Amino acid sequence: MGLSFSNYNIKKSDTAQLESVLNAVKQQAMSLGYTTCEEADADVEAAVYAPEDSGWISVWSELMSVENGCDLSSTAARLSSELKTDVLTAMCCDSDFMFLNLINTQDGTDAWANVGNLYCEPERETNFPAWSGRVKDLQRFEADLNDDGVFAEDFMYTLDEQLGLPGEQGCFNQYSAKDMSGNGSVTRLFFSLPKKAEDNNLPWLEIKSFGLMPCKNDETSKESAVNNGGASKGLAVAFTGDYVRNDEITFSDVQLEYIENSKWVIVPITLKKYQMIDGGYMYYWEDKEFPIPPAVNPELPMKKRMEKEFESSFGVRFTPHGDPRKMLDIKLHFMPLENPKGQAVWYVYKHSKTKAAFIEDHNNGSGKHIGLLNPDDYDLD
């Protein structure tokens, strides 16, 4: 994996100094409903890098991280208008390519450059004339831009001579912000989004990353759930299906996995067989004290929301053994004990009408890339 980041580089001026930039970052967060807080209470963070020997101030912010360069440009235009100076945005995608946009709303500058090997249609074409008078050597700038380098972010190191922006500063991101947290030139800012009054809501679990391949005999699988409701205590895990009655499929190495204090916690699960009210059978385990985290605030930025949902999710890893023809029948239940109706259930054909329809859908879709399924290998009744 290469480097991915997005940032804003603000040219120092009488109206763009450290305090005014810090204030702009804080005001942007407050306009979205956030309040400043301590790191331990933060939902999102930002960092401002202002080395004394540089003519630029660089900003990375989770509230400014976006999905495309044009979104970056709209925020850059706002910063340029507010601070009355040049703002250079950089968005690097996995070290493969990068978008650059130099904006100054005072004089109408809007210079765009595509760097590296784009594997998608560019949002805009590079407009070299717009860089004239802004870079020191336009011909050299164009040559560097067309240089087929290994890492797209290497281009940032050519901007020291061209714009006076040091390369390492132009690549400022969430990782360097933390690495340089003890550096007097870096100011980290933390923000929280006030929680809504949802403490009394019942837990409602969901499986968001849905496994699309059938379980395989003697091979490990894992599925995870996340809570979309209020905080709760008590979790049950169950495997159901006709195969349970006569133990045509059993499970070994079953364990609950979740993250606590940034570390993985592994809890071995011992399943017990019970008969249900409807006459069927299940393999069952519960922990009455397991804390189910509340839902992640849906108003957080998408990337941050996904990170927090991953951190608050809990999964079950298991290895099935038995009749391979019945592997499609495996159903895994995550059940909050305080609200059994809020359970989440995984079975591989859930998003198709039938098992046969699942195999057909699979083979006509993702199966072309991850492996076709033979309907004759399974019981489809």
C-alpha cells in the first residue's frame, strides 16, 4: 500500500499567520456543530504545521478529508477568501497519483495539476498556463510533472524550489502530525460532536461487511457486527440450521474478537446445543456482561465513521466441520440480550431469494473474480 493523504498549504501573509489559520480550522469545525475538547474525548482531530523557516502553513484535518480533489478545492477557496492568500491543496491516492490545486480568490488564480498515473478519468485537466508566474520555472515544473516517478508524492519535493514549500511539509498528513506531536511547530486540535440523547435506545445490531463466499469445510471464517442503537450489556452468539439437529456440521476454534484500548481481545467460545421453541436446534453461547458500544454518530465524516465502526465492531471466528453440501445452511446470529429482536443474522444467501438464486447471482457477478460455485455441490432445497 502506498501513501494517501489530503492537506491544505496556506501561504503566510499579514493575514495568514499561525493564529489566524488555527482560528479558521476551529471555526470550520464549529460551523459543523463540533466543539473543542481533549484528545481522550475527541471524535475527530486536526493538525497545523507552521515551521518558522517556511513561508507556508500546512493543515491536515479529518473534517477536511474528502473523496475527490474538487471537494478540496471548495474548502481551499473558502480558506483563501478568509485568509486572503494562496492555498495549495494536495490529494495523494495510494502513491499512484495526486491532484494539486493552487487557489487565490483575490486575484482569481486557479491552477490545477494531475501528477502520476491516473487510473480514472481526471476531474480536471492540468492547466499549465495558470501556473505561469506562480512557479519559479514553468518549463521545469512541466518536466517534473511529466516525469514517470515511482511515487506520486515525490513531486511535492520539487515544490521547495518552485514555490518555497518544503517537500516534507507538502506531504503533511495524519501520520506525520502524530510523529511530530512533540515538535513545537505542530499544533494538534481535537473536536467532539455532541451526542444526541440516545442512551435509552435499545441496541440494534447490523452486519455491514457481509461475507459473500460460502463457508468451507475445515476452513476458518469470520463475520462481524456493529451496533446501530444505544449502549447495552449482554451478547449471545448462535449457529442455526437444520444441520444442528443431527450434528451434520459442528464448529471448532470459535472465538469472539473485538478491540479494546486499541488492542485485539480474543475470547474463546464454547457452544452448547439447545432445542428452540419451534422444535429446531441451535448451538448457543452468551456473555451477560459483554458491553455493546453505542452506535457511532452518523454525522461524523464518512471515513472517520467507518474507522469508529470498525473499532466498535465485534466478530466471531469459527471453523465448520461436516457435510460440505450443507455449508450454505450455516446461519450465524449476533443477539443483544437486552433486545433479542435487534439481532443481526448472517447467512451467505441472505441478499438473494433462495440458495439457488444466490449461486446464480454469485456466478454472474463477483464469482467471476473470486471463484465460481457449482450448484451440484450443495443442498438447495
